[in-house]
Amino acid sequence: MNPIDWKARAGYLKDYVPLPLPFIPGWDVSGVVEEVGPTVTKLKKGDEVYARTDVAHNGGAYAEYVVVKETETALKPKSIDQSFASSASSDEPP
């Protein structure tokens, strides 16, 4: 959980980012690519990645599976674990 997550849950972002209900919180995510779309060229199934979902499109990272644009995703450095990667994505863009 990052600052944007608790601020959204507390209602602090309601004037900036409308969150239609039902809402699945969370914007930062890391994991393993399970599937790729037909236009994806830089990622493949099995890649370890981290990403920040598009805030304007309602987050959704508090889920078992998340769909993220390739442009919002980066390969996770081998030197960090998934837990750190998911929190680091809010500090610097991928």
C-alpha cells in the first residue's frame, strides 16, 4: 500500500480522481506476466515485471490478476524482490 492507496480509500482524492463504485483500489503492482496482447512487443509470458496502473482508469491492483498497458510496465530488476518492486513503482515511473 502506498500513499495514493490510503488517500483514495479515505476519500481525499474525490475532487481530483472520481472513483465510480464498485471500485477496486491499488495502483502499484508487480508480478509475472501471464498473457500478452497481440500488439505487445517488449514483454512475454513469464517475465517478472512491475507497473503503475493508470490512475485515471481506476487502479485495480488489489486483485489477483491485473491488466496493464505495456507502456505502463517495466521488467523488474533481478536485484529486488516482488514486494519491493510493487512499492517502488510509485516513486519512479517504469
